[in-house]
Amino acid sequence: MRSRKPKIRMEWCYYFDGTKKKRLNVKNIEKEDYIVKYRGKLTCIEGCDARIKFTPKKNGKNFLSTWNKEGSKHKLNCPYHINYNNVVNRKKLIEEEKKVKPNDIQIQSSLKRKLKNLLLEFNEADIPKEKLSTSEINNIGVGKAINKIVDKDGVSDKEASQRITYMEAETINMAYNELWRGVIGNVDNVQTGLTDGVFWGYINLKNQYNRTNIYFPEAYYEGNEFKANNLEKTLNIIKESCNGRENNIIITCYGEIKHKKNTKNDYNINIINPMHILVNGMTMDEILNTGKIKEL
Ligand SMILES: [Zn+2]
């Protein structure tokens, strides 16, 4: 039985210009430039070896897709891996990812390390470095493929936190819906409020191609008024810090990506624990205690 293909469009890829890999959106590729400039030089935005091709359409809805026969060159946890091209396997990917989550301490140390690395290579594209042997996963089911990931897990904190895959907020799209990812972005503004007496808060990130918001669901404060209060205070400090600030405030966080219903391109990154987010490298507690966001 064939399942219907999920509506997952590839919108981003890496372009190797001879010296550096840069991220590139499908909207910024001109039909006339493709053959001369880009053909053979585009690879998966997840840092996989799979090459990407561009197909122009008369209606302007140009698209990116994996080169023929290179579908399995995507990494196992890449949402564009050929195995996840059907509904059943994609569901399995989502389920299996939930089972292999690192713990809070591992997440926080991964976020810290990520920021440190980002600052070191600030102007370079953020390319995941680890590689899986792609030959191993040819022609095996997604269940088996996932088991290989699970087998490797939980050996040490470092290994566990290295398992977190990072992406830039700008490159979030439907392919990542319901997946857990490390996300990097710059703060645009902070919104807080009360609905029916329940506090809510968002940190909206700067984006050109989509809308991504850091969202703090009730799980973050577990119905605890004191914790909810602290969250509100902390978000207000971040809000004030945005005013007239010249430099970007960088968020590194880890959470489930959720498409917002009835929107075309809005996504929440759900943060369910204070240890799953750093703001300019500061923890939520540090922000609350010092009352400000330090410069990086
Ligand atoms: Zn890939």
C-alpha cells in the first residue's frame, strides 16, 4: 500500500562557491544562473553529502530536490532522507526522536558549547560536522536505521549532547514540524500577556522567510505560579534589553518545532525547561538575577 507523500518542501540548501558553503533559499536562485553558477554545487542544508537540484517552474513555484539516486546520502536524522518520504516512516522518525532525548544537563552543556563554537567561527556557515556512514543505511528500513542511532546513545554526556542537531531559525519549515532541534536565532522582540488569567510569552526571532517564535508552554512552569512569575520577569528583562540595542541578542535553544495552525509559515519552538535556552549565553536564572543581558 502506498501512503501519500507528506507536504515537505525543500526551501534551503548550501551553495559551495569555491571557498565557502553558504546557505541559499530557493527564492534567490535565478533560472538563468542555475546551470552556470549552481549546478552540482548545491548540497543539503542539514550538511549531508546529498546533492540538490533546482527545478524552475513556469508558475514561478521553483523547487529544490535531491539529485536522482542520492536520496540515501542524507543523514539518518535528516528530514529530507529518502526514507521519510512517506507518512509512515516520517511518523516513526518523530516517535523515535522522542525516545532518544538527552537530559537537561546534557542539553544545557550542548547549548553552551554551540554558542562558543558559533562565536569562534562567527561568519562561517553553520555546517554540522559529524558524518554517518551513508552506505550502511541503503536499503534498510527506517526502524533499523533509527536503532543504529539509539545503540550509539547514552554513552557519555558529551556524546549525548553532541546528538543534538542545530539549525538556524530562518531555515525552519514544514519538514521540521514536530521534530526536536537545537535552534539558533536573533531576538526581534518579546511579547507577553494574559489570556483568561493564564500567562503567555513569546520571543520572536528575526527572519525574512518565515516566522519563528520561542514559545514557553505551561510545561515550562508546570502550573507553578512562582515559576510563571519568574518567567514573566525574565521575559520583561529581555524585552527591555531589545530597546535601542545595537548588537543582536543571540538565542540558542532546544525544543520541539511546531507549525502554528492556520498559518502558512509560522512556527513555535516549544521550550519546556529553563535549561533548554540561553540568551547571549546567559541562563534564564542569570538574567533574572542580574536584571540585564550582557554583551557577547
Ligand atoms: Zn540531508
